[in-house]
Amino acid sequence: MPVIILIVFGFTSVQGQDMADRKAPIWWWGVSAAANMNMYSGSTQMLSPRVFTPLTFHNGFGVGPYGSIFGEFRPSSLWAIMLNGSFDGRGGMWKQVPIPPSGSQQELSTNLSYVSVEPSFKLMPFRNGFYIFLGPEVNFNVLKRFKFEENETSEVKDNFNKMQMTMFSAQAGVGWDIDLSAPFNPTWYEISPFVSYQSNFGKEVRKVEGWDMSTVRAGVAFKFGKSRAIPVKPVVEVPVVPIPEKEVNFSVISPSTVMMMRNVKETFPVRNYVFFDSNSTAIPAKYATLTKEEAPGFREDQLLGPEPLHITGPVAQELNVYYNVLNIIGSRMLSYPNASITLIGSNPSGEMAGNAMAQKVKDYLVSTFGIADSRITTQGRARPLIPSEEAGFGVYTNQQMVEDNRVDIVSNSQDLLMETGTNDSTLMHPVQLVTEQEDPQDNSVSFKADGATEALNSWTLQITDANGKVQNYGPYMQDQVNIAGKTILGNDYTGNYKAVMIGQTRTGNEVRKESTFSLERKDEAETGLRFSILFDFDKYVTVQTYKDFLTNIVAPLIPDSMKVIIQGHTDIIGQTDYNQQLSEDRAKEAKDILSTTTMSEGKNGVEYVTQGFGADESKAPYPNKLPEERSYNRTVIISVVPK
């Protein structure tokens, strides 16, 4: 069959695909029609024994009809074999030749035609109906009539003599099978536009002279075939075994007393990072700096440096400690003249920019506090030793990039270091503060629906007091929710409550779980201790760095019969579920160290409560807008309070 190149207008082929309960036929039959665009090359002059033209004709062109019947064997969706038997019109007209000196024309035309046999191999590489085919062709001459005209007054018609009655050549082409079948109809129908090229190889039309021809053929084929029946397998009913829904365990952890105010003696860690603004090597204005005259009067316990204007609320005093980090370092180096530090500047622009940042910090300490130049070394890096992103965590966000644009203050001098039990600690001695906490976070009631993330679409919380007053919260999708005890109590001083968790399972069923709890309000301020542990990005095992601090400093300060509330927090970078688990891991690790130590010291009646708040911004110790705020939110806060 002629080469089929199809142009498809919105049709889709399903050739070779199973449709309903039938398969595509193996045998196809059809007809095709096309136009032959015949191109003559070479020359002719002796047309027959009685016709010899005055001048030689060179080259010609014509359009002839083509029609065929064919069969196709298609055992696969990838290949097939086709066989065409056709009437093949190769007629045309030679270029006119002017006769000098009059300039009159001589013309030659022919109705040359053949019966052709065209076997071909068909390749369907894309399984979408498009195919390529090629093969030989055999042409048997059936018409060889010509008409010769001279001066429009003389006309001669005759047959060419010495014709090649049988010719062998080759063809190649492309096409597209477009399925026209109706679903479930056992007879398939296809229409196939095509284009092919019949080469001039072996196409010497006559045994004399040098006339050969080639053809471009364009047309369409119509074919049909009977589909193969697919045996119908008996339907075996498989009993449906219901999948048991995952269990959700509901519990409530509540404080025995809801404190309205607490006086806290806090051991506040000094983060040894100075975060710089992008595209600047100047120390940012948010860091408190002193004049050379003010520096000798600086004292950590009073923090006389100016408080940043943008810090407000209960975190103001704590963050003001951090913003005085340069003054704290300078003051401590004056107190310990043998101590030395290394300033490691990290900047995405490279080592030179990082070193320039470190040099700015050094210049401040040398010029303001009079620290000897030799006691401070500087380094430059593209990224810090402990970056805010590590391989495997995911996308390196803009927030993380800003956090890595900083100067790390590192020291091997034990006079400056926090007691952690490691020789390579970069943690500085903490600062002692006295703060007031209004509605402390450990006043929150934790409602835990373990397994809710996997088993439920969502869940709501219904809290009912002894008088039947109902409070509704939710919907939630996480496993744990924390609600301030002050919010639940409202204006009441005491309350007994029933909490009902109402969840919707993934199969549409309702799950209800109940628990009870009690709250009591206390307006008198109590005194407690507070310690904080800071973490590097995406870490929880680094709590081990603080093991000596927890065992040697914190644990001895825990009296008998006290409550130790350990709360884990993260920043807002990363997925919610991941951060929640990370905060719980951090709190649990700290609790295990403290519990083991107090038991070994013979402490009695110490109660431990751990809570993980993840990235919950309503519970976060600090905002999450600035890099230093996020850095301080990667923390475990340990509160020691009366039961």
C-alpha cells in the first residue's frame, strides 16, 4: 500500500489497544485512491518508428490517477505487512520546445499507465496510529499512448515503441491509521491519509534514450477488519474483608494549678552568632554598641546597653541580652586577659566578604574595649561550620540563607565557655536574669489524640464544665493541641471538665473519645527557676552537648517535691509534623538526663512533664521574623516550679 502520511484533525487512534471485549483484527482489507505527481527526467526524440521530432524534449511533469485494493497482515501493534495491487497512472506532459526561427511550439504528452504490485513492511513505533513503511514495487505497462503536436496544426497520436514492459523499483512513505469504529462493534474501520515517494531507481521507461521518472503520491485509504473475540472469564466474587480502622488514643495532660503570674530566676544562654544584613559588612544597628568611654561601666547583670526599639513585650529583656552579645564578649575578655576568640565570618559571596564581616566585629572589640589585636583572629567562609541547612533536609530557603550570613564567635578558653563537658564547645557562659511571666506556657492543657494524623480527616474538641457550659474548639488535623488553662477557666477560679474528642475517620465514620480534668486558678505569684537549651538547625541529639550543664548545674537546683516542666520548640522552617516530632524528641532527651540525675541524687517526689509545641507560633518563645528569633526558638525550656 502507498506510503501513508496522515494529517489528523482531532482524531485519536486506538490501533492495537483492547476495546471493551474485543481485540484489533489481524487481517485488514481495503481500497485506496490517490493522485500521482509524476516527474520526468532525461530526454526523448525518437517516439516511434514513424515519429521522430525535430527537436529533443527534456524533462516533464504531470498528475495521474491512482487506485488500489490491498490486504494487511497486522499480528502486532508494532509492525505489519501490506500488499497493494493498483492501477498506477504515470501520465504527463513534456516541457514545450520552441522551433526556431519562427518560435512556434512543439508539444508532447502521454497517458503512460501501469498495473503495479507493491508489497511493503509497515512499522508503527508510537502505537498511536502513525506508521512508516517501505518496500519494492513491480510495474507492468498497460498504456503507452502519446500525442505529439507541432505548430498547433499538426497532431500525431501513436504508441511509444521499445518500452520497458516490466519495471522494478522502491517506495517509502508515512501514514496514520485513524480508528472510526463504534465501541463493541466486531467490525473495525480505519481511514488512513498517506504520502509516499516512488523512486526513479530502475525507472528507465524505454529501452532506448534516457527517459526515467519518479512520483510523489498523496491519498487516502479505507480499510476494515473483523475483531478477535476475547474469552470471557467467569467472575469470581471475592469476599470483601473490612480493613480495621486505626485506633486513636485520647488523653489530657493538665496543670494542677493555673498560675496567673510567676517570678522567674532565669539562666539565659548567650547565642554566639552575630547575624548580618544581606549585601552589607557593617554591624547591624540592632546590636547594642558602646563608646570607648561607656565600655568600662558595662555590667552583664544590669545590661546598661540601649535596648533595641523593635523589641516589645515579655521577650524584650531576654532578647536585649542577646543584642548585647558584643558587649558581653568584650567585658568578659577584659575580665579574663588570657582568653582569646576566633571570629568566623560566613557570607554567600565568599571568603573575602565573610572575613570583612569578622574584621568589623574585631575592630569594635579592639577599639571599644581595648582588647589586644593578637587575642582575636578572623576567618572567612562561604558557609558556616554549622549551617542552617544540611544535605538531605530539602530546599535551602531564603530564611536559612539569611541565618548563614553571620559571624560565629568561637573560643577554646574555658573562662568564656559554658560548662558542657566537651572540649570543643562554642557555647558561651549564660546570663542570669530575673523576669516576670504572665500566664506561663506550662499553664496550657495538652489534648493528645495519638494516631489522629493517620486515622482521621479531622477532629474537634468539646469541653463541658460541671454546669453544662460547652466550649468548642477545632477542627484539628495534628495529634496534639494545647489550649491555655486561663482560656478554659475564663472568669472561674476552679472547674471540673469533661473533654470529648470527636473525629471523622477516612471512611466517614465518627469516633468519640472522652477524658476528664480539673483546673484551679492561683493569683498569687510563685517563684520558679528557668533554664534554656539552644539547638543547631534540625538537631535534637545535640542536647547531649549540655549533659554536664543539666547534671551539674540544673539538677542540683531541683528541690524535692517540685514539678519540672520541659517544653520543646522549633522554628517555622520545615513541615509541621516533622517539627512537632522534633520538639518532642528534644524535650524527652532533656527529661531523660535530668530524671536519671535526680534519681541518682536521691531526690524525692520530683514530677516531670514534657511538652512539644513544634512550630506553633502562638506558643513560641519569640517571633519568627528575624534569624536570631528563629535561632532562639530552636530550644528546650526547663521550668522548675512548685506542684
